[in-house]
Amino acid sequence: MTAKETGVDTLKYDLLTEIQGRMEAELLQSYLEAHEVPVILIQEAAGHNVYPVMVDGLGRVQVFVPKEKSAEARELLSDFQGRAQE
């Protein structure tokens, strides 16, 4: 799915990352918002299920942040991923 297909204004928002699974995306969203970085999560409708869907990218969630917070968000993402691996 492209940013244009999501309806996200790419003049104001950058794609930070794509995550496999809504739960992990929501954890990242909470982490970023706790550091005052607004987040928009986009997932294809077929991926919104009671049961996790991981086929053909349907479980993939795109994480968008405001362009002016992009550099800060990338540093926080790196920290978030490092903590997840511990």
C-alpha cells in the first residue's frame, strides 16, 4: 500500500517504519506518543481481524509521524527496537 492510497498527507507526514502486527505497532505508537511524537497507524482493512493475519503483508502496519518530528522518531524507533531485543 502506498502513502497515497492510505490518505496520509505526505507533505506533512513521513513513513517511519512498517511493522508486522497491530499489537507491536500500537506498542510503538504508545512509546512515541509518550515522547510527544504524534503517530498515525495505517493497516489494510483485511488485516483488522480478531485473529492475526500475516499472509501477503495483510498484517503489516505502516507507522507515520509528522515530518518535523521524523529525526526524533527515528532515534526513538532505534531505542525501541533495542529494548525489544533485550
